[in-house]
Amino acid sequence: MVNLHKSFGRHAVLGGVSIEFRKGKTTVVLGPSGCGKSVMLKHIVALLHPDSGEVWFNGRRMDRLKEPELGRARREIGFLFQQGALFDSLSVFDNVAFPLREHGWTDSRAIAERVGQVLDQVGLAHTAKQWPTDLSGGQRKRVALARAIALEPSLVLYDEPTTGLDPIRSDVINELIIKLKESLGITSIVVTHDLQSAFKVADWMVMLHEGQVRLQGPPDSFWASRDPIVQRFLRGEATPEELSAIWPTGVSRPTGTVQEDRP
Ligand SMILES: Nc1ncnc2c1ncn2[C@@H]1O[C@H](COP(=O)(O)OP(=O)(O)O)[C@@H](O)[C@H]1O
Ligand SMILES: [Mg+2]
């Protein structure tokens, strides 16, 4: 994407964002909540349109495509939405079969075979007959991922794939992202504020801050960065302004070590 600008009314969200996502690699886009990560992703599949700038995918301008070309281009992109969003009224099987049927698959044997394959890829072949409500949060994410890859996309977009999951379940998702890249050569874009996940899966990292790319480079370059904004994000520290809102002036934060009771 080149020099992407996007505002909602007077609220500027993206102020000239340029990122090159490399084929067959995993690019992680980091940044605090509300900085525009989901907005950026939605431009890639033209769910949102930029005020200016260009979105390129496989030699096509996604921001300019109209149906039916847009539908064809979108078919090559799997999207794992932030809210997982399985249809609770459909079985796991029918959830995963949904995009196949949407795209004109009618042969029930071919559908069953493909659904079986992708559920197997996420380690959930045994859940086909179950309902989304029977599954854990981590399993639901994996079913949503199976659905996202059902049409063999060359690019998968992951919006906060580990948010809300415990560290073990998060790691299963991380491993799946790595596995899909390595076994299928999928290009991945992972948007997250989960640093552990980011450093595990990233080949390349981009940090967004106030609508701009603050830093991009290999993961090591983030630890090496002397930019205070990058450092504060990596350390998970609030800014003095954010702290002053909860520690009003005149009230000082209690410091020092807590005296332990001795038996
Ligand atoms: N469709 C929309 N209409 C108006 N404002 C939006 C819309 N989508 C996102 N925003 C605003 O854009 C900003 C960035 O949102 P988002 O990309 O969802 O952040 P995040 O980095 O947490 O994914 C937020 O302030 C959000 O309220
Ligand atoms: Mg988001």
C-alpha cells in the first residue's frame, strides 16, 4: 500500500501509510488499540476505501476494482476477523463450507473433502459435527481460520488472532500461522498488540503510531531501536500524560517495596 490516507469525518486515522508486504513472508503490524490497524487491513480487501493512496495486490489496484473483478481478487485473500465471527446457527462443517458454497461449489463430496482438509490443517477434524458454542475460544479461532483458508488464499489477514486467548492457546495460533506460511507458502499479515505473538511469527515488523509508520524492519531492529515511542510500546509503559489522568497532581503514587509480614 502506498501513501494511504483515511479519515472518518474530521478524525484522521491513517495519515500517509506505505507498507510493502512481502510474498511468502509474515509481516506483523503493531500498534496500540485504536491506532488504525483494523482500518488498514480492511483497505486491503476493499471493505474500506482510502481518501487517497493506492492499495496493490497481485498487480491490481484493490481500491479501484469493481465487481466482479473485486470478488475474484477477494477470493485470493483469507480474512480472520478480530471477532472470529462464526455463525452459531451453523455446524462447524457448515461454517467452513460456507465460503465454498458462496463461490459456487455444489458437489457435496468435493465440499466434504475440502472441509475435512482444512479442519485437519488446524487440528480440528473431529469437531466437524459440533456447534461453535461447543468449542473453546481457541478452537473457534481455529475453525474461523479453517474457513479463511478454505478457498486456498495466497494471502491471509489476521486481525488480533490471539486477543482474548490464554498464552497456551495463543501459542497454538502462532504455530498455525507459521505452519500455514511454511507448508502452503501463504503470505501473512498479522495485526496485533500481543508482543509475544508478534516476535514469534514475524519475518518483518511495522509499528503504526498516530496514523503513520513509526518504524519498520526485521524484528531485531525493534529491540535495537532507540525511538522512545517504540521503546515505550515494547515495554508496555504508559505516557506521562496517560498516567497524569489516573494519578491526579498532588497525589503521588506509592513507591518502594511492600513490607512483608514476617512470621
Ligand atoms: N467505520 C468507522 N467509522 C468511523 N470511525 C471508525 C470506523 N472504523 C474505525 N474507526 C475509528 O478509527 C480508529 C482506528 O480504529 P481501528 O483500526 O479499529 O483501531 P485498531 O488499531 O485498534 O484496530 C478508531 O478511533 C475507530 O474509532
Ligand atoms: Mg482492531
